[in-house]
Amino acid sequence: MEGLKMAAKPTSNEEGGRFPSLVAFGLDACRSAWRIAVRPGQARRVLAGMFAANVAIQILNLGTGVLTARALGPDGRGELAAILLWPQFLVYCLALGLPASLVYHLKKRPWDASQLVGASLASSLALGAVASLVGVFALPVWLANYPHRVVLVAQLAMAVAPLTSLSLMLLTILQGFESFAAFNWLRLAQPALTLAGLSAIAALHALTALSGAAIYLLAPLPVTAWNARYVLRQAPPSFERLLTHLRALYSYGLRYSVADFAGTLAGQADRVVIAGFLRPAELGLYVVAQSLAQLLGMISATATTVLFPKAAGLERASALRLSMRSAAQSGLAALVAAAPLIVLGPWLLGVVYGPEFANVGGFLATLVAASAVAVVCLVLQQGLLAIGRPGVASLTQTFGVAASVALLWLLTPRYGLEGAALAMLAAALVRFAFLAIAVIGFARRVPD
């Protein structure tokens, strides 16, 4: 985003110490978006590389999904999912907001990089060990309906939880250092190695749920080893004043963890609520339509990965202006991408899933609009994280989840699929309103 460079330059409105009006801000955002489209620059190359990596990862994941589904069938694919789900799920649940906290502190206190890296790596291994213990004891209960061999392998798979936690933190360190080229290549390497391994054993007719799980679990090893070597060269970890740095990391991380958990909950809350009101066929239509609409999420995933470390390294007023400008630019990109999804979406769903899934009616457009608003929200939220207000970000996320549950409960029984989609759009707008109020409020209170 050109805004990544422009944020430090005061406009005529900023020189007077006053936040620009909404009209001036909108015009500025449009000019920035136009510059991105027609002028080359480092920010444009970084974002283009990030977006390309996200698209490539989606394609690789689609390839592994198709390969395993065709080779294993529904039962085998379900067993594979049961084995692989828990190490990553529990690690992310127990991350406690530390990845975002680490990026924030690396930008605010670069002179403590080695100490922050040491504290974060030690903490990630400890949290991964906790996730392993939780999984080993809880999996027999969670997977009570699965064969004993699947439960046993799933318990053994929890041994990789510390490695998964370490890998997550190492990638976060690259993000904090703004080493985006290495960040993209490492994210690509893991699904590429997984697909290559699965293809090899499939060619030998040896692909089963257990052998497939072994490939998925072992593929990250060389990637994590290379990443660790890279990070150790950049900032050799130090454990000096370990408790002080752990306290700083957890102080920020725990405040953000509510937003992180609420975001995870928000991704599943709609399906949980509407399942009680819709017929199975209607729920199936909703799920596939929502999956298509959520492709817009690649825009926010690209923007936030670059924006957060950039904004965290700026003064508070500049960070807020940068997040608002970037949110406007991402919103424009989402609107451009939304048009083909709305027009071609029914045809795409019919081709991929079958003609019965092409009948998504008008609710697909509403879901796409909700996804576009969510893109803006995720980018705008980075401003609050960058100025050290993760608790406010958590509060706005909580408001959004509460609004979605209440509106789904109210509208779905009366209006069916259209009501569910409208509830998601309204909830996204509620969250956007709270975020905008918070960001503008902080911007007006923070002097340049």
C-alpha cells in the first residue's frame, strides 16, 4: 500500500494538528489507491508478493484436499481430519495473543529484540507442551466415536504441538522483522512439501489415514529447522531479564487473546446457530456460499500481515492514519473483487459442487457484502493493536460476535437463508461502527 509510505508525511490537515475530515480522508484514500494501481514501489511489490503467496497456498491446500479425499474416501478423510485437527487447534487456542504481542514489542523496542525472541521462543515451547498434555488426556473424550487406533494416533500426534507452537512463533518473528520474502517462502514450503509427500505415497498406493497423517506431521520439520537457523542468525535469543520480558509479552497478549478467540468463534458461530433453524440442504447451500464469499479474506490476510509491523513502528497518530488509509484501500479492493464473485458465484458453485448448489439466490450477494465489510474491519483493527490497545480491539470483536448471534437467532427463523445472510452483514456493520468510533476517537485525542 502506498499508504505505508505516506503515513509519515503530514497533510495540510495534519499540520494544524487536527484530524482530517471524513471527506478529505476519503479523497486521500482514493488517491492512495490510484497510486498503488499505476505507480510501482516497494510497498506494492511487498503486497503483491504476499497476495500471490496466499493464492498459491490456497491452491496447494486445495490440491492436498482433493488428493486425500479421492484416495481415502469420506471415512478415511474424516479419520485423517480427526488426527490432524487437535495439535494445531489447541496450539492456536493456547497462543494467548503472544504472536501479536511479539510483533508489537519488536517494533516498539527493537533494542530488546534478542531478549524478546528468547522469551517468546521459551514461552511457545512451554505452551506447546501444555497443549500436548491437554490433548493427550482430552482426546479419548472428544473422539469417543472414533476407532481406538485413530484415538491413539491422534494422541501420539499431540507430540508435535510444541513444534507447531515454535513454528508459529518463528514465523511471527519474521513478520516482526519485516522479512516478508522469507516469510512467504516458508509459508509456501510447508504445503508444497506436504503435497509432494502425499503424492509420492499415493503413487505407491500406500496413502492411508495413518500414513497421510505422518506426512502432514513431518512436513513442517525441515521448514521449522530452516526458519530457526534464519532467526538465530538475525537475533540470537537471549534469556536476560526473562521474567520482565515475559511480563511485557503476556500483558499485551492476554488483552488481545479475547479478540483472537472471539474471531475464531465468529468464524463458526453462524453455522452453529442456524443449524437449528435450517434444513440440511439449506445449511449445505449456506456453507458453500459462505466459503466462496470468504475468499475476500485473502485481501485482509495480505494487508494485515504487512500493515501491523509497519504501523507498530510509527508514532500513534501516524499509525492510526495508516490503518484507516489502508482499511479504505482494502475496502476498495474488496469491492472490485466482490463483483465477479456475485456475478459468477452461482455458476462456480454449480461447476465445483454440482448443479444443486448453484441455487444460492440473492443471499450470496449479501454474504459477499458481509465479507467485504469484514475485510475493512480486520485491517482497521490493526491500528488499535499498533497503538497498544488490544483490549479495545477485543471489545469490538466481542460486540460483533454478540450482534451476529442475536441477529441470526432473530432473523433466520423468519427469513431463512436470506435472513441468516442479512444477520451476518448487519453484525459486520455493527463491528465496523464500533471500530470506526474507537479509531477516530483515539486519533482525535492523540497529538501529532
